[in-house]
Amino acid sequence: MPMVEDLSLFFDAAEFGTEVQIGSADVLGLLERGYHEVAGIATTDPTFTCAAADADSVVEGTTQLVDGSDTYTIRSVQPDGTGLAVLLLQAA
């Protein structure tokens, strides 16, 4: 059973969180564009961590996440069982 906590303090947009648009909803979370190197080729692996409740209606592969002028397709939703979810993203 997931925890029922107010997670908004962890995603405060005035501090370190990011407000993005998922579908038609505004969602607070942590957007990361991690750098990776595979076989000598540089790439990024963008993820978005948010409250699991905000990711409940996400349809993998079709739902868009928009951060300013950057748009991503949500490849996978990975709830962690503690009330958070990590969205694996792909640049659209």
C-alpha cells in the first residue's frame, strides 16, 4: 500500500522542482537529463520523478510531457511503491 503523504515539499518549483505539462495537467516534479556515454557516443537519458498519483492517467508511448519548448514522449512509468513514480522519457 503506497504511503499517503504530501510530497509537494520535495518538488517545490521555487527551490529545485520543475513544473511541466503532462497531457493537459500541470505537474510538479524533478526533471533530469542525465548524461551517459555508450560505445563512445554521448547521449542523455531524461527522466521525470513525480508523485505516483500524478502519473496514474499516463498512457505510455502516447502521453506527452512538455517543459517549456522541450517535448518528450513518456516511454515508461515506474511507480516505486512509496508514492513516487519515475517517468522514462524520450525526446519527441
